Amino acid sequence: MRFLLNLLWAILGGGLITAIEYALAGLVCCLTIVGIPFGLQCFKLAGLALFPFGKDFSGEGKGAVSFVFNVFWLVFAGIWIFLTHLALGLSLAVTIIGIPFAYQHLKLGMLALAPFGTRIWNKP
């Protein structure tokens, strides 16, 4: 079931487009030494954006460095990414079929606000 939902997500839910956008942003961020931590977070978000069904995340283990990086991320990228996922989620929630995809966009939007110090794992 997860495979089918992830396949539909990639084609109809915007997963492939958002994953490509995150991967390109990660490549751009990795061009500078200062941007490498932000690029790695973009790659983490790209992987989750491509296959979100069957995965979950938690913000356990956030420290002072993660907090500082999350503040920079939030100011320069997080709010805009969150608003994009919110708009996509609201547009998909109009139909009954799109509700699971809307939920995944909202989940990705919440992660996009503060990705540093967040752990992603596969659900059992």
C-alpha cells in the first residue's frame, strides 16, 4: 500500500517536483562551505518529499547549534517552503482523494520550518 501511495504521490501529489526542487536547492547550497549543512538538510527533505508515506519524524535531540541553524533556515527559507507546502496541501484537500496527499504536504511543511536536529525513520 505504501508503494502505491508513494507512486501516486510522486505523479499526482507533487512529490517528484518538490523532491527535484529540494535536490537542486541542496546542490546550490553545497557550492559554498558555509552552505553545506543547509544543503544536507535539503537532501534530507528531498528524500522525504519523494517517498513520504511510511515515514515519520521527530525533533528529539535538538541542541544549541541546531537551534541557531534552524533560526537561519526559518528566516531565509523555512517560511517560504512552509507556505508552498501549505498552498499545495490546501489545494489537494479540496477533493477526498487528495486528503492523504494534503496531509503529507502539511507534514513536509512542518518539517521545513525547522529541519535541523530532526530524525526521520520508517514506520513499522
